Amino acid sequence: MAKPGLPKLIATDLDGTLVRSDDTVSAYTHEVLQRVRAAGIRIVGATGRGPRLTSLVRSDIRDADFLVLAQGGWVIDQQESQILRSERLPGPDLSAVLADLEAEVGPLSVMVEALEHDDAPLWGDYDPTWRYPVVVERRSRTECLTGDVIKAFARSFEHHVDDLLAVAQRIVPPDVASVTQAGLNYIEICPPNVDKGTGLAVVAQAVGVDPADVLVFGDMPNDLPMFAWAGWSRVAVRNAHATLLAVADEVTLTNDEDGVAVYLDRLLSR
């Protein structure tokens, strides 16, 4: 259960947690977050979205003091306009990971995120299962992996994403790459030691906040590391993945019911 008083820092996932199914954030949620910040509590947007979507992230969580992007690999201090972390995965390492995975599960559909500017395209093969509007620049696997990348998306044609993730977590050495999934039917392959927990640790160190004073919200397996790291309370939205519900301290309403804002409104009122 949540501790008495108020946390010093709040971090929330966006898609499926703060953002509703129609890809909007309610006026009520924005208003509650304004009050959270006015109460002296720092706010962090912690998302799998890469730096190419920074403007969209800022629109969805306007009162964020920090942004943790790309599953934790990219950290931005909004007040100082500084990038505190910018990790990349070497192309040859990613190539080896993909080869090992395909040896186990068969061919994969792969796109890579290599560019950091706003609205930058992904590279690879466009997959019609991709949920969001995106520009994909068609490139061969070899062309995609000639340099370092921010992360890669891989989808199996035959295996459920949870099963693909289980295989990846079993065979990919953690000192080579981190793997997770965020609800897009893809696993995401990131640089080693990159997850939302390590991203939030960068923020906490920058502002001198202990993990025990951090409240987090999430909905998918990519939120598990920040649930393991934060100590004030770990809150899942009711629509969350079973693995997150299993480790949550508390469960709030769904994202479509503004569950994060409802929880925070009650927290500020008690």
C-alpha cells in the first residue's frame, strides 16, 4: 500500500496508462497533473516512445519535469533543456541478437529506430500490424545495421509476443542487449542496461530523490523494471498486462477511465 504523505516524484507510462485508447489525454488528467506539480511533486513521463516522438510526448504530458524515452535509453531534463542519457546499440550486436532469435523462432519482421530528430522515419520493412501512424523508410537488414541504433522492433509471424519475449529473455545476454515488450505485438531490443528503471535512476540522481519516494504507474511488461525500482507505490491501471497486475501494490481504473488522474486526485485530497 502507499505510504503516508506524498511522494516526491511521480513517473507514469503514457500509452495504455495515461493516454486513452483514442490516443488522447483528457483535460481532467492535464488539470490533475498541473495540481500535482503545483504541490511540489516532480513529474516524469516514462515511455517506450523514442526521441523522434519527443514533441508528441510533451503534448501528452505537458507538466513533465523530465522525459524518460526509448524504454529508458534517452532521458531529457525539460527545465534545463539537457539530454542526461542517450544510449545506443551497436549494429553488429543487434545483428547477432536477431540471428540468434531467428535461429530459434524463424523469420522476424524488423524495424529499427536510428534517428532522433522529430518525426524521423523508422528503417526496415513496414508491417501492417503497426498500430500508430509511422513513416518507414525501406532498407535492407544489412543497411539498417551498419551503424548504432536507438532500439529495434521485432515481430514473429508465428509466435505470440509474450512467447517471443520469453525466448529473447532466455537467449539474449543482458550485457549485449535488453529486451522487453510494450503492447505493440513486437518485442523491443534496446542497449544493455536500458530500461525504465535505469532511466528513472538517472532522474532520481539528478534531483536527489530516493527510489523509496517515487510513485509509478504502468500497464505493460516494459514497466516492470520501474515497478521493481520505485518504492513509494507501484500502481497498475486495471487494463494492465497480467505480469504487471501481479506485482502492483495497487490497481486504479483503466486508462480510458482516467485511472492515473483519479488516483492522483484522491492522493492530493487526502
